[in-house]
Amino acid sequence: MNMQQAADRADEILDDVLGAIQPPVEWTHRPTMAGNCSTDRSRTVMTIISEQRRGAFLGLVDRHWKSKGFTFRATSKDKQAAYYVSPDGFQASVLIGWKGQAHFEVTTPCVEKSDVKPPTSPPHGRDYYNEPPTAPNVTSDFWSATTPAGN
């Protein structure tokens, strides 16, 4: 496997988890970070995830990745980030940042060096790929609600 093929696999992981989030959120690609033998692909969610809904959001991601055979590795002290490894050795993470903005990242294993092209899947919402990062700016009746999920 070369770096482009690994980046494509990372995109599959990201497409899959973002497709599992219901109701859907708006997200955009972030620039690819290619190293000597690995690649990072990342996506930023532009939908505001309220403090009251963050646990539900992270729980959904946790259940989805575990259902795909991912191994849970760690969580941050504040419980706003979680780290996993896929069965084929890709490191995946989700974190909730400033103003309830979710970020996903997948780092590939070390593979044969090659050029890496930008992702080809269209973002869900506005494309911020070549723009500076911005705070989340999309409101969701579900994910941005200020009541706990299930109420």
C-alpha cells in the first residue's frame, strides 16, 4: 500500500463514521498532512454540538467505531476526545473543541512513500478546504439543542 491508497482508506473511515451520524451534520475537509511514510486526513464539523448533546455525539461515534472492530485506546481527561485504532492499523480520533466544534482525524500506518492528492468526496455543506479554520456556524435542531438527548 502506498500513501495515496492509505489516504483513500482513511477517507473511507471518515466517510463511514460521518455517514453514521444521525441526524446528519455539516462537515468540511481539512488539508491533508503527508509525512515521510504516513498521512493524516481530517474533517471538521461545522454543525454546533451543544454541551448538552456532546455525550450523545461521542457515544454514537464510539458505538459505531467499535461495531466496525476498532479498538478504543484512550480518552482525554475532560472526556471531549477519544482515540481508536482500526483493525488494519489506522489511528482514528474524534474531539470536541471550541464552541462545540467536532474534529475527526485518521492517521495512516507507515506505508510506501507516494504523492497524496486531496480528498475526492464532496463535503456535506460549505467547502472550507482552502480557507482558514472557522468556528462552527451551522445550527441543528437536534445537535445544537440545549436539552439533553432523549428529552
